[in-house]
Amino acid sequence: APDLSRAELELVGNGLTSATFLRAQTADQAPPQWPYSVDTPNGQINVYQPQLSSLDDDTLKARSAISLLSNGQQDPVFGAVWFTSRLSTDRTARTAKILDFTVTKLAFPEGSTV
């Protein structure tokens, strides 16, 4: 599996949470753009639109495709990231705020390097 630093995993998490896929949108807001790209000292991380697995009470579970392009490489390595978030929901305002974010699993093809 690729060797991602803790900081790079946090960037993935921050990218997912800040990319507005859970943020309520008003009519004047543009829809989120996918993939969400993060430049790191080791290369570029692209996170593709998350797919909801479950929403039980305040716990959201989802997964997303991810690609990593290391500095000096020409082809990205594709994989998947699974994550869990706790939400604070305001039903009246029809909004949800992410309280925390945890990467629960990260998978890449056997023998891949980034």
C-alpha cells in the first residue's frame, strides 16, 4: 500500500469535509466540484465524490475513490478510502455540521507504490 503520512491522511479528511458534500446548499451556491484535489509535498491527492454507506442517528459512514500521483510519477495509483463522521443536524434549518472525521480504511492495489 502507498505510504501516506498522517498529515496527508488529514488532508484527505479535510478535503472531504470542506468540499461541501454534506453542506446544505442554497439556490445561489454552485454545486461541489469533483474530484477534490489536494497538493501535498509528496504529490497530488484526488478524492472523488463520496458514496453514502449509511446514516444512523448522528453517524455517517461513506466511501470514496481516491487517486495519488507521487512527485516524479506519470501515472496515478487508484484506491479507496472509507470514513465515518458524526453529524450535528439542525432539522429546522435543514443543515448538517460535521463534528469529527475518521478514516477507517484505506485500500490500494497490492504492490502499488506512490
